[in-house]
Amino acid sequence: MPKKPVVSAEHAEPSVKISARGVTRLQGRHPWVYRSDVTEANDVPPGSLVRVLDLRGKFLGTALYSSSSQIAIRMISHGSVGDLPALVAERIRAAIAYRKEVVSNTDAYRIVFSEADFLPGLIVDRYNDVLCLQILTQAIDAAPVREVMLQTLREELQPAGIVERVDARIRELEQLPPLQSRLLWGEKSSTVFTMNSTMNSGVRFHFDGLEGQKTGAFLDQRENYAAAAQYAHGEALDVFCYQGGFALHFAVQPSGKTSSVTGVDSSRPALEMAEKNAALNGRELEWVEGNAFDLLREYAAANRRYDTIVLDPPAFAKTKRDLEKALGGYKELNLRAMKMLRPGGILVTCSCSYHVSTSDFFEVVADAARDAHKSFRVIENRGGAKDHPMLLNVPETGYLKCLILSVSN
């Protein structure tokens, strides 16, 4: 996080004191301090910009304060901040500049990734000419911050529309007034975007900013889609396919190595959008609605075999309490998929559960391979796309794991 003070202003903002444990976290360059480590926060308004002090009153930096979240403090600078809206504008421009350096061959990518762009509580995604944002903290929800955020995004990116996607649960936890997802600015809330344009003319997708999961698509997998498509061949099965990310990349790959592609998901609306996306790309794929665990069990019992299988489930471990159950779920999925692979087959297996560490995930996939009595080579060990940067000292920003494996025997 930048050390340079943004403004050397008079310190009118309220102060909070934190415990020695909280100080240690900040010294380790992690931006969060939990409520249990806040020792003094007298009459601090919700969403305030606060000065953070240790128990002796030593100044540690400036943070966004939440009156309700268990993450009470999110550091925004290790110096003084006199003008939060101005800092937000500066950080948004820096985030856009970073994407210009690392993003190519797509008009859909993440512009602002919360803590990873030093803007805790703000997510902004670009889908061609439509921007989609989420606000996740009290401070970012404040009217002056919203105003400068929209102004900066309009000036820098000239979108045709800006949509706000609302997570009702997050707003409730932050004790923010309820909102509906809505068009904030402009006239467009839907568009067509292209990923990985080096693959012929790229893979095209519909985007509706007021429908679907997350902010509309799983942009963190974009580079993994293209990587996996290099190895996909024969009969391919995309499990938890959502709107067809992996499946469509396999179907449109220039080499035409896949003879058939089937996508599986439990969401009918997602599959209906996947079908529209297939038509947009001039392809016909098979889409199957059903529970992935049940279908894999049925397919295995029926001795169905595939040359390429993708496992891209939702997060199984929302909290640490879910970890053991989540590992069991990953083990079962990978074991069934491994048994269904033909010799020379490719397995693309993913986890987006932060609480499942990289080492946990490797171990559970290795356990599944042992139980399947098969040996696998790791072709690629991947994470999120470059527009979803990981901060070295903030492991929560590096949640996505993606292994591309080949059956050796």
C-alpha cells in the first residue's frame, strides 16, 4: 500500500485504537483489523475515515471504518488522508492504468478489485461498453464517494452505461439501506463482449448487467479458459459450466480438437444463457441441467468416458467451519472425474474457495488420483487472471486455483 500521504490535512477525522495483535497485522501489510482487535472507537460514525492508533497513541495510518462488519477497519493509506473522494478517484485511475499494461485480447475484465487495488469495498468490471460495479462497505457507499467514482469512470472509460449490482446480504451485514440492482448512469445495461480474441475472432458472450451471478461473468477464469482450450480434445465435459465459459472456448478453438462438448449446470437460467452464447458463436453444444454430483455418479455407473473434463464448482467453503465438508466435496468430484477420463485425458480442476488453501487443494486432488489408481502430470498450475491481482501479503486476494492435469496412465 502506498506510504505517501495524500494530503497533510488538519486531522479532524475520528481516531480508533487497536490492540498489539491488530498492529502486527498492519505491520505485516495486511489491511484488515477485526472488531475484536479494536480497543477504542468512541462515537465513530458508520463509514467514517478514521485515524488508526496503537495503544500508546502512535499514528499507524488511515482506514475506512465499519460500525457493523467483523472487519471493522480496512486500511486505505499508511499516511494521512484529507480528501477521501479525491483519493478514490486517484486509485481508480491507477487501477485503469494497471489494466492497460496487463490486459489484452478482450474487452471484458476487472477494473477495480477492492483491496488488491487499495480501494476496499469496491468492485468494478468492464463488459465492452457497459461497466458493472458493486459497493461492499459503508465508506464506499457514501454519496460523495459514489459521485466521484461515477465521474472518474465516465471520464476515463466513456461507457454507454454503468450498472450497480447489489448483494442484498452484504448490504444487510453492513447495515446499509436496501437497494435493487439498477442502471446508475447512461442508457445501456446489456451488451455483447469478447474474450480471448486471439482464438480466431474470440469467444463472444451476452452480458445483462441486471441478471446472473456475481457482476455478470467469471472474468477471473478468462485466461484459464484459453489455457485449458490448448489441451482440450475429443469428447469434453464442462461440469458447473454456468454460461459456458470453458465449454465455448473448447468448441471454438481453431484446431477443432474437440469432437463434442457437453455443459452441465443446475441452473436453468444459466444454461439458457449458455445456449444463447453458443448461438452467438455459431456452435451447437449439449447442455444438461442437473446436480453435478448426481450426474457424475450416473455417468460413471453407465461407464461413460471423456477425453477432457472440467470441474469449476462454486465456493464449497464460505467459512473455516465448512473446510472439512468442502474438502470432501472436492475429493468426490475429482475422484469421479478421474475415473471417467480416457487414457491421455485432460482434467481441468478448479477451486474458488479462499479457505481451501493451495496446498489443501493439491492434497485433495492427489488423494483422489491415488484412489482412482491413476497418475497425473501437472501441465499448468494457474490462478486468477492478471486483472484480478493478488497482493503478496493479502492471501484473500489469491483465492482461485486452477490445475490442468493429464492422465499419464
